[in-house]
Amino acid sequence: MHPAPSRRARLRVSSGTMTSQTADIAPPKSKPADHPPISIGRVGVLLVNLGTPDATDYWSMRRYLKEFLSDPRVIEVPKLIWWPLLNGVILTTRPQKSGKNYESIWNKERNESPLRTITRSQSDKLSAAFADNGKIVVEWAMRYGTPSIAEKIDGLKRAGCDRILIAPLYPQYSATTTATVNDKAFDKLRTMRWQPAVRTMPAYHDDPVYIAALATSVERSIAALDFEPEIVLASFHGLPKRNLELGDPYHCHCVKTARLLREQLGWPKDKLRATFQSRFGKAEWLQPYTDKTVEALAKAGVKRIAVVTPGFSADCVETLEEIAGENAEIFRHHGGEQFAALPCLNDSPEGMALLEHLVRRELLGWV
């Protein structure tokens, strides 16, 4: 019995009028001359942060707040109840107050919020880190305000990115942050006939590189102070307690981050405490509250404290105005003496090493 002929052998042509040769598979034909140009083969990375108003005037603030507070991921209240409050009372009064808060920390040189300045720098530096790989395109967007996620996805697609990593810059997962970024990205994809393949970056609250970066930043910042804090608070953005009860893992992520940071620093349990800031409305939020803790510490005789904000990837109104301004004033008003708001990771060397680590990990198999 003869063995079955191989595929190559079966492709041989043998006849009286043709020579016996191996038939090779024909190479693909080149595109017709009139074929429209198509850019493909690149990989996009889209860094996304919360958002920022374009200016501090009433109408700029109103536009920004309306988009933010209309998001059902952020405000989980039936529209029948929420919309009259939002459009009748909140958007009439809150833009002025928020505008003053932003004005106090506004980047006058670039006429923009610090969050926009820092996020752009993070994108530029990450792009430089991947400069040796011509396939990777790094961009940045804001969930609320500009530049929008939709316009940046369009831009990456035009640049030839047929694969895109959506990278929400939130270490701790919450439906109000990470999930709404992903929602917006997929809303855009629904409108596209030729969609890019998409990955979304997961939370990194316990990533060893993140914890090490935080510890390095905290140690350097404290070393630069002219006092030694008795207590350091790790202040995270708050959420309504109901979110936790409905299954949001944010609280657990925050508590774990604080514990791992304390262990990395080698501090005793009472040296670093997790708290939650930025309450809104009358409902109960995650506790302990940062402002109430600051007040209680001052009344208890603590004279020197520092606050680090591990849940923010870049300094913003919540860190520069609420912590460094409002909470510092609360502390001193109630008897405290020395208060320091430690900077976020921002575009520092350890902050950028973290972002590069996260992005390289998520791009495995693509590049």
C-alpha cells in the first residue's frame, strides 16, 4: 500500500503537455489603483480620566456638571425624581460654587485645569516611552468634558489603530468611574461600521508596582516636609454607602490599597488610616469621612498630619482645593498646626513607570 500523497504532491501537474512542477499558492494580488487608502496595523492606547470643565465661568461649569450629574452610573436615582432637582436647583446654584473652587487651583499659564495639564503630560511621556515601537499610538481623553472618548477613538481609528486599549486611570474599580468610561467607549463602538478590537484595563488597586510607586512617592514627599506627620490619612473619593450594599467593590479596593501601602512603608496600623472625601447630598456615604476625621484628630490634640490621595492618578480640584485647602483649614481651625497634602503620582518617574507597566501588561499578545 502506497502512502497517501502529501498536499504538495497533490498539487503537482503531470500530463503529456505540461511539465511536472510544484504548484505554489499564488501570492495575494496588490490592491487596485483606485482602491481607497486604508490605515491598519497599529495599536491605540487611550488614557481616560474623569473630566474637567473648559473654563470656570457659569456656563462652562454648568455644561460640565450637567454631563457629569446626568450620568446614571453616577446618580442612581430615578429620573422622575432627579431631573427636576438637577435642572431646577443644582444647575442653578452649584456652577458658581464649583467655578470658584476651580478658579483657586486653575492653571493660569495654560488656561486649563491641572487635571488636563497632568493627563496630557502623562500621555506625552507614555508615548515617548513607546517611541521605539512605531505601531503604538497613545492618546488621552476625559469621560466628562473635552477631549471626549468618542473623538479620540475616531482619531485612533484614522491613525490606523485596528486594536485599542481603553485605560481608565482609576486604581480602584467602581461602577461610577471605570464602568462609565467603558460604557462611553462601547457607546461609540456601536456607531462604527468597522470597529477596532478593544480591550479595557482592569483596576490595579493591589498591583505591586502601584503600591511600590505610592510608597516611593509618600516617602519622598514626607522627606521634603519641614515636619514629621504624627498620622497620615489615605483619603479616597467617597461613594454612597448604597453602592457598597449593591455590590460595588470600590470600598474593599480602597481599604486593601491603604493596608498594602502601610505594609510597604513598614508603618504601624495607627500611622496610616483610610478615609473618604467629597460627599454630595444627604445620603450616608462610605465612612470614615475625611473632613470629620481631620476635625476629630485636631480636637484630640494631634498637631501634625499629612494626607495622601491614592485613588487619584492626577492632582485635581478634589486634591488641590478640597484636601489642600478646605481640610487644611478645618485642621488648623480646630487646633491642628501643620498640615500637608501630598501630591498624587501624576507624571512623576514612579507614576510613569507604573503606567508603562500597566499598559505593557495589557498589550501582551498585541505587540
